[in-house]
Amino acid sequence: MGSSANKGTLQIPVRLAQLEAMSIARQIAREAGVFGQVWSDFSARVENRFIQFFLLRAIRSAVSQETGYEGAADRLANYRSAVASGKFSIFSPVSAVTPASEDAGWHDSAAIDVWRDADEFDVASHDPSPEKKSEEPILIYVPGGGFILPPAPSQIGLAFRLGEACGCQVVMGHHRLAPEYAFPAPIHDLADLYLDLIAKGHSPSNILIAGDSAGATLVLSMLLEIRARKLPMPAGAMLFSPWADLSMRGWSYLTKSLSSDSPFRMETAAFCARLYLGETLPTDPRASPNYARLDGFPPLAIHCSRYDMHFDDAVTLAEQAASADVPVRVNYWDSPRHHLERFRSRDADRSMELAAENVRWMMSHAEANEEALMR
């Protein structure tokens, strides 16, 4: 197919049809009835407006004309604490779940501290229990937060719900936050975590990586770092509403910024990208994976909404993967929700079922590769 980085973003329907013809992309029928879909879409758009309001308020309080981006981290502190503790209900849907026992290997309060207090970052302290090493795959989950926010309790719960659906043991993808620790520090943290798991005896073919939104950006950049270090690749990566182009060239960034279909707007994304990138260009392939060559990547599974601000990124990413002969699948919904898996719904449950199918697909690829190497 060739590189899609320079293709016109106004031709997304044609490009999507091409991916569907190649059996790469498929639209997933929504599970709810007509009334359920109407109510879900209405509540999603209301929720999107609330998220816009809170995010813009946080940005206005973090940036002033006098100081610009300097000191933004200090002014974000209260907002970070509120998100991490779940005080903003918009970030903590009532449908969210959390780990049911200590066996899950995660404690909310400790998790929040690790994300917020960068000096206490320690990848070695989060190794999954040794007795389970050979029993089930490991899923490293990197939650989104615009590179600058810690995960909300609902996001932590989502990671474990995904792990349960996929039959994986979950390891949260700890990384330091921007702007105190800008690009590429978070990527190095995640690559170090992956290397630490391998050093402790976990086979790369038994490790999967997943992330949502900005977390998916870090997952892709993490794979680039793994490749640069000449480490063996994991079995695969699952990307939910991936943000793969920090320069925001996709048409969907503009159209969804002007509607209530997405909770994020271009100025919100630009603020987060600026704090994360520092002096790095937004077209740097290590930071914006849609500008990178994906040769040697493991299988990729992408879940996204047709009306998400990042949808054009998802299409371009799939094209880039296909052109590099990387096995790739795209499942997309006709829904105005950003990262719909955050909520308990029939669509979210269906996404979890498809994720479990993708894990089996990725593991079969990993097993086939191992057998080929042994011949």
C-alpha cells in the first residue's frame, strides 16, 4: 500500500473501505436496541461536554499569559490529585470495577503515589507473582492521561477487567509524568519495565501490551524503543482509541473539536502534547508513531470509535502496519464515546470479547514464530 503519511485526510472513507476490503478493518454492530443507542449517544455527548469543561478549566488554571508553560506542573497538582482519587465522577463512572483482592497485585493508593511521585519509581517492585509466571500471559497496561495525569481508579479497574476477559495477569505500565519528566522519559520507563520482566524469567512471547489514548501512544513508542534496543518483541499490542500523531494533522481532529462527538478538543490535545514533547518536534517518529516505520512490530489490534477525535490516526496506523507487513486488525464502532471500554455497556462487553479473540490471535502468531525459529 505504501506510506500513508502523506495521503489526504479527507479520503478517510475510501481508505477505510480499502482496509475493509483487505479484511483489516471491520465495523462492529452496536449491541443495544434503538432506544438504548439513542440514550447512550445522548449521555455520551453530555459526558463529552463535561470532560471538555473540566479539562479546559484545568488548562486555564495551569497556564497564564505571564508564565506560559513554566510552573504548569505545580498548578496541575490539585487536578492530578482529584483525578487520581476519583473525585471527578466524570473520570470515575459508576460502572467501573477495581481489583477484587490483593492477589491482583495492585493497590490504588500505592499506584497513585508511583505515578505522581516520580522519584519513587521502581519497576522491579511490580513483578507479577512467580508462581503464576508459566500459567497465564502477562498484560502490561498503560492507561491514558494525556501524558500529564495519573490514572483514575476507573482506569485501573478497566485494566483488570480487560485482563480477566483476556485471561492475562495484569501489570500496570508505570511511567513518570510530563512536564516534570518529558519525552522520552516515560518511554524509557516502560521499556525498562518490559526488560525487567524478561530478566525475571518471563518469555517475551508470553507478554502482551495494551494502552488507551495517550497510553496507546506510549505503547507504540515503547515498541520502537524495544526495537531500538534490539530486544525480542512481545506477543502483540492492543490499542484503544490510539493517539498516534501528536502533530494532529488528521481531519478528525478539526471536525470533532467542533462537535460534541469527542470529549477532547485540539487545544486540549495541543496543551498535553506540548508539555510531553518539550522541545521535541511533534513529527518525531519516536513520539508520533504514525511517522515511524513499523517493520518488525508484533501483531497490532486497534479498537476505536468512528466519531473519535483520534479515528484518522487509527486508520493511518493500520495502513502503516499493513505496508510494513505487520499483522493488524481494526475494530470500530459507530459511537460518540472516546474509549468506550471505560463504561459498562453492551458495546464495552463486546469490545472485551473481541480483545480476548485478539489475544488468542496474537499468541498463535507468537507460537508460530517460536516454532519457525526452532526449525
